[in-house]
Amino acid sequence: MNSLSELKAERERLRVLSYKFRADHVPSSGGKLSAAVITRSISTFLGNQIISGGINATDILNYLKERQLVKGYRNAFFKPVFIAQTDQDIVLFRITGNGSHQTPPVYHICQLCAVGFKNHRGIADHTKSPAHINKTESTISKISNSATDQYQCPFSDCTFASSSKQEVVRHIKQDKTREFDTAAMVFKHAEVEYLWRCEHCNISIPKTLQAQHTAGRKHRQNLQSPGYSEQRERLLENKNGVEVEIIGGKSVVLALKESKDVVMQLTNTSTSSVILESYRLKHDMPSVILSNDGEREIPPQGVCQVTVNIRLTVPGRTKVPVLFSFCKDKWISFEIMSEIEANGVYNPQLYLEHEQTEPYRKPTRLKEMKLPIVESDFLPEFENSCELVMSLQLKRYPVPQHIKELIRSNLPRDTILESLNMNELSTRTYESHFNNLLYLEQFQMKKDIEYYTMEDAQMRKEARTGLIRLTVPGLAEKRPSVLRGDRLLASDGTTKYRGHVHDVSLLDVSLGFAKRFRDNFINGSKHTIQFLINPLPQEVAHRAISMTDSYKEILFPVAEKMPSQSPLDMSLRLFTKEIETNKEQLTAIQHIVKGTSRPAPYLIFGPPGTGKTTTLVEAIKQVYRECPHSRILACAPQNAAADLVTEKLLRHIDMKDIMRLQAMSRTYTAIERQEVKDVSNYRSDNFSHSFKGGDKKIYFPNKEQLMKKRILVVTLVTAGRLVSGELDGHFTHIFIDEAGHATEPETIIPIANLLKRPDGQLVLAGDPKQLGPIIRSTVAVQGGLGVSLLERLMNENLYKRDQTTQEFNPNYVTKLLQNFRSHPDILKVPNQLFYDNELQVFADRLQRERFCRWEGLPTPGFPMIFHGIVGEEKQEKASPSWFNPNEIDLVGHYVQLLMECKSPKVEPHQIGVISPYHQQVKKIADTMVRLNLNQRGVTSTKHEKIAVGSVEKFQGDEREVIIISTVRSQDASLEHDRKFNLGFVGNPKRFNVAVTRSKALLIVIGNPNVLCQDRNWWKLIKHIKDGGGYKGCPLPDNFETMATSDNIEDMMREVEQLLLQNNRSNSDETNVNDEASIYQQYADLEWRRSDA
């Protein structure tokens, strides 16, 4: 292929799209590629003949060389490429010629005279010159075999029927802006219209694809992401001695509907005058007015000013791009763009207080010093308060050296798992599989807790007790989590002293150190404090794994081995009368009491608001009454869930038959309900060997006392103490609520050795479609540690729907269907996405329709709002967590509207605010205090305040009103969040939990351009838009078809991933190293663990 017309014809025949083909797709050396390397790379990925009858790689290079577009192949490299797509092939190529990431400047070329000019004035003057006119007339050719005089334009396919050449000459003269773009290999001519150039993306594409491109992700990314487009970066640079400055700074904060003048100053620092020819907005903005005084001359060292008047009516961040056109001397014309970042907010003062104070800097990891450790002789009193004889001792499970070396080797996750022979889970590999996963998680937890190491920490000594007091930043937020009985190390540079935590308050911990440390301690002395992981949860999980040989039919149930069941025919006297009309709840309870699944576990699949805890508690009560010889162990991963089960049981069961076994680390005052305190393992002061907690002290009963109780309620980890006490096979029934929140090793802690064999009954209640346990090790996540036992069993054939009837087998599993929480409009999308559209609305009509006439609704009767806002995500100080000041301002506005509402009257405790990032949660909570939104004339208690928290905190909770702040506002952030399961986008379980917490009103605040890239979010926004609940910034132009049409850019991203598969080991983000986890570095999650 050796002519421009042939190249044009070939491009026109193909669909040419823009795509990014990164340099690391092909072998390179220092970013330079030889012709042979380019040809070989194209051949490797696409085949030597790129398309049938199409362009050969060598042809491309030769074409460029012949036209001196590449001065030697060494400077050639791959950049954004053309994709030529036929029915059979996708072709990716583009070669640019200057060896840098800057596109060569566009020259105005006179093809006839073979001369170029840098600006329009130069080419205009040239076309009027005698030399050019003479050359033009001499090259106009008459078309042969023509009946009339016809002349051919030398630059286009235009022909002219005329008795003179002058018409052709005039035609050529009018075409004064023929341009040749060396990067895109595109000639621009007035008569050539099939290519359209996008200056934002620096590409040329067929005009037929212009609409698709401008609505696409990459184009929007270039418009939104600062620094993304090279063309934009060049425009933003000061040049030729002209400097553009925004007086007062480029960021402007203004109250909505109030106008503000912004002054832009232009300074000429050169030695010659510059003419400001014009200035304008880069694109139309009705809310912005420019003063326009016409063309102005700026003398050397002179200045001039331009005033921009801005008035915003929609909250959010708006960029106001002002483009200045200059002329300097005869041959130089240039443009400079400056952007004003206007933020329209409801409360400017509060917004500015939430602005970034200091930029985020990743904390420097302190090198751990090998120092001698002095153990403490000052132990908490409750260490000796356990009366249960630990017949089965708990071993230590340090991380094996070979696993440490694997992690530190910087290998990809797949390679590490393969090295540990973790290809599949079976009865044969069960113990080694989960032991290895726990080791991986232990290693990562140790690295993450090091994040909280305190340098130069000052402590003080309590004169009365001899304890050392330490203030811990973030303690109240469980960053880190420190409980009574935990240990930490204090170093003076020569020795490490182990301290035991005796007491924990809101900000401080009281520590017991060795006598040597206490005697030499000076108040205010500085130490390095190193927090340590409590090994108990991991150790009891390791032990449980080693004891599962007798429970294979529970962990790997097979239908063929299950005994046949007779038809269920039983009536029950229900404690909760409402269950009589709930078919699914009643069915589950009947099968549990009958034991139809034994020895396999029985699963209660409880979608949001369907009453799974109510069902589980009713089943416990029925077993308690119908099976007089039963012994029941009720468990949950966290204390709050275990307390709730206890509270519900006490409504109908004598308290003498129940004991709530609290962990030794839990104080009496930490329990909220008095009835739960009354059946917990605390006693009065006159008993010895106990620890004071308010007016009661904790103890752990002996084996005989425990075995007298019909029902014990514990957390999963605390159940490990019962295993140590050798209550072997004591429990006929074990119930685990919120089973989806726990890892599989945690779930089997109360099962191994405690469940009666072979006919004990295990019942798991939870929702596999909601969030599972938080796992910090990405390798452990990939290995399956984040999959709960409940979720794994739901994927086994025994618990799947019957392929013929599409029903679950009620002998083994029941899916609850009646939702008692949400308004039908709020429930609709998650019901469709996650629950096969089977959930039925049973929420009280008066409660669910409370806000259907609220004045803040865009459409009365539709209690959902999506408020689109373009904000800015930020980090600050030492926290890697993200926050978005624009969304914080908008959340405050909505809460104020709600609290000012007369009908319906809204109390603070009825409102919940959810955000996936800790820093956003923290700043929103501060806003609620600053705006005095937590009070109605009296000081609010904990339960009267607006609840602000992460999705994890809200799982299992509900509020009349839920406001969701999504935070992320840039496309570039999404791939990172998707990859590491952060934020909302790409995380269906987190999305599901967030949108199902609301009873009567759901308000979502976020950037639709970002969220619409996730199919689940697109469906929610589409539903809200169709219901009339959308407001705020405009939706993407192609919104209606974003999730339904074939997205060519998504397809190309998949192609890129395929090409990258062989190179993944070179990516730092996909490899594992000896660093804090991605959750610790970016999400700054609350330090959560199963309560012990």
C-alpha cells in the first residue's frame, strides 16, 4: 500500500475506533522499539497479515518511512491505536513518530508547494502569494475523454465543468486550512468529511461513530479526569512568555444561586508584545458570563485582566475552561487554557472546613528491631477467673516459614496458591486447605496491625493501680481494635516490654507491665508502641479444622447418603403468632424440629427484612419445648447478634434455662439490655478471682454448671472455650445466626467436638447474597476464605433449586420470601437482581408510605431519590481513606430538610447515612454534630442519634430513611476499586446491603457517570429515573442503552485483558508482597474480628 488514497479507502472500508494499546503489550527496551520488534509484535498478537487483503505491518512502517513521518524506526512506539474491525477480526495498531508521549504539533501544510506553517495566518498569507497561485494553475489537470471541459482539483476528488481554470483556482484558495496530523496519519481537507477529530481524546474516527464516541467511557474520562488528555495538558501550559493566573486561586466555592466574579490575570513576561485575539469558553455554559473587551495588546512585562461571572444552581464541582487565543509576531499563534474549579454548595463555610488540610502521604513503615522482650508479671484479674477446666489445651499455630517466604517472594496470587496445592477443596484436602488460608490471613493481619505502630508515644502512670495509661488515636473507631486481655509491646530502643491490657476506655488503655518497667517508668517518657494480633480466634479455628474428621457429612453433604424422609405432617403451637401466616417461616421451623436434613445442615436463606433471626429463634423455642432432652447451642459471629438472639429467647423461655456466655474481654457495662445482663456470666463482688466490670465481675462457669443449662448462647470464638472444656457431643442442636458473616473455619469452631454424633442437627441462617466476612489477605480471598460455609453449601447440589420444578428442597433449605421492611419501590431492584423477583412486600403500609408525600421528593408517591453530583474525591494526612466534600455538603442538606419537616416528623434515630469509606463516614458524622442535627431540644443518647457508618456496620440494621454517599467521582478510580473489592462499584454484595436498609425513603448521592458503569447501579438509577426520582447533574447521553447495547469499549477492555494475561506477573498490584493489605492502605477499614 503506497498511496494516500488507498490508505483512505482501506480505512473507510473498515470501522476505525480508538483504543489504548499500551507499550507493555509488546517487548521493549527503554521504551524504544525497532522495526523488527514492531513487526514481530504485531505478528505475534494479530498475525502477520492483519486482515485479509488488508494492511501488513511492514507496509505501515514503510509507508511512514517513505513520508518521513518516522525518522528511523527506533523512535517508533505503540500508543493509542486504531482498531480495524471486520466481521472476523479485531485489529489493534497505531504507530506515532516522535518517541515521546506528546503528539506532534499540527502544521498547516500546503501540499502543492510542500511547505508548512505553524498557524492559520502563515498559510493564509502563503495562499495569496504569486508563487502559490502560479503553482496552482500549473497543476490543475484537464480530465481526458471528457465531452466538456472538466478540471480536477489536485487535492481532492472534486471536478469542475468550466471553460476556465479560475473556478478551480478559487476553490483551492478557499481551502486555506489543509492540515496534516503526523500522529494520526490523517489529511484534513474541506472536501474530506468521513473522519472526525476529537481534540479531547486526540484521535480521529469516522463521523458515523462520533455520537458513540462522545457518549463513551473514555471520552467522558478525558473530559473529567485532570491530566488525562495530553492535548488538554498542552493547552493548560503557559507558553511563549504568557502566564495566566486566577486571582485568589483556581478553586472557587460559592453558595448555590449566588453569583461570583472571578478575575483572571494575563501577564506577558517576554520582551515583545503579545496580542490577545480572543477568549471564550471551551464549551457552552449558560451559568457563566465572560466580559469581552475585544482584541487587546499586552506589552512586554504588561498585564491584562478578564472577569468571569459564575452562578451555579446545581450542587457539585464544575470546571469552567476559558480558552485564550494569542498572536505573537507574524509567525506565532498559540492558545492557553485555564480552568476555574467552581464548587456549588449549600454551606460554603462547612465545605471549606472539610476541604483537604494536608495531602495524603503513605506512612513510613518502621523497621522492626530485634530486641529482647521482657514479659509482664502484672496480669488482668480475669485471667484467673475461668472455673472451666481446660482439659483440651490450645496449641500455638505460628505461620510456617515456607508460607512467609512465598508471600515475600512477590509472586502472583495464583502462583502462591498453586505452590500450596490449593486447587480444590475436598474431604482429603480440607485441613491443609483451610490451615494454609488461615496462615495467609494471619500473616496479613500482622502486617496490617503494624500500620498503627506509634512512635514517640507518651504514657503516664496511675498512682493508685500502678497501671500505665496510653492514649490511642482511633481507638473509639476500632482503628485499631484493642480489647481487655490483648497484648502490646513498648520499646525504649534497647528492650521491648510486653504489656497486658487491663482496661479500655473511649480513648485510652490501661496496661500492666513487668515490675522492672514500672519501677523505672517516668511520666511523659517516650516509647515505640507496637500493637499485636490476638491469636485466640485464629488458634481455635485451626484446632477446629483439625477435628473435622467425624463431621464430613456435615461439611460435604451428599444427597445419596441422606436418609429418606417421610412426608412432613406436624402442627406446632407457635410462640410468635405472626408466623402462622408466613408459609416459608413455618415450613423452615417444622423441618428443623423434625430434623429432616440430618446429618446435613439445615439452611435458612433469609433475604433482607424477611425475619431470618425471628425464624431461627422460633425454631430454637420449638426444639426447646418439643424435644425435652435437647441441649441447644446458639451462636453468632458478633456479640450484638448473640445478644439479640438472647433477648428474643427470653421473651418465652425461663431465664434459669438460658446462659449468655460472654467473653472474658467484655465488660458488664458494654451490654445494653438488662435482661441479657441478667443471664450473662457476671456475678457480685464477693467472689474472688474476678474482674470488675461496673458492679459485676465476669467469670467462666465450670463444666457441671454449663451442662445444666438447656440453652447456651455464645459467639463463635467463645465457643472454643467449650471445646477446651471437653463438652464433647453435648449439644443436640447448634444454631448459627448471621452465618454468612463468618469464615468457614470460624463457623466450625462450635461444631467440632460439641455437636452430638451422628444425629446432631446444625442450622445455619443467613443470606449468601449479602456481605461475607472481611478478609485482608488478597491471596486468602482468592483461595476462598471469604466464602462462608453457608454460601459454599448453597452452591452444592443438595441445596440448589430442582432443575425441573425450580424449587428448593424444603427438607434441607428454605428461602424466606415475605419482606417486612421496605416500600415496594425500594425493594424492586434488589429483588430483581439478587432474589429472582420472589420477595413479597409485607411491610406495614402506613410505615412504608410515611414519606410518599414528603415535600423533598421530586415526584410525590415515589420515595426514592438519586441526586447526581460531580464532586471530587480526596485523601488527607495519614489516612488513605477517601472523602468527597461535595457529597458531604449534600448529605447535610438532605438531613436538614428531613429534620425541618413537619409532616412526617422525623427523629434523628430514624435516619441512617451509609458510605463505603471511613474518612467520609467520619466527616459526615462531624457534619451532623456541627449542624446540630442530632438533637431535638435535649442531649441525644447513642440510640437517639443519626447513625452514620460503613455498609459493614449497617448489615443487619434498618432505618426509616437511608442516605447513601458513594464518594467515588472519577472513572480512573474504578478499576482499582473493582480489582480490590473496595467501594460500591463492582461489588454486588455491598450494593445489595446498602440499598436494602431503608424502610420508607432511600436517597442516593453520587456521580452517575461513574456509577452507571456498574450494571447493578445502572439498573437502580434507571429505576429511579423512570419513577421520577432523578435530579442533579445530567445523565450520560447514552444512558438508556448503556447496559443493554454491545459496548465496544468494554469489549476492547476484555481484549486488552487477554493480551495482558502473559504479563500479569510484572504488575505490582497483582502480586503479593510484604506490605499492608490493600484494605488497610486505601479503605482504612474498621479493625473487625470475630468477638471472643
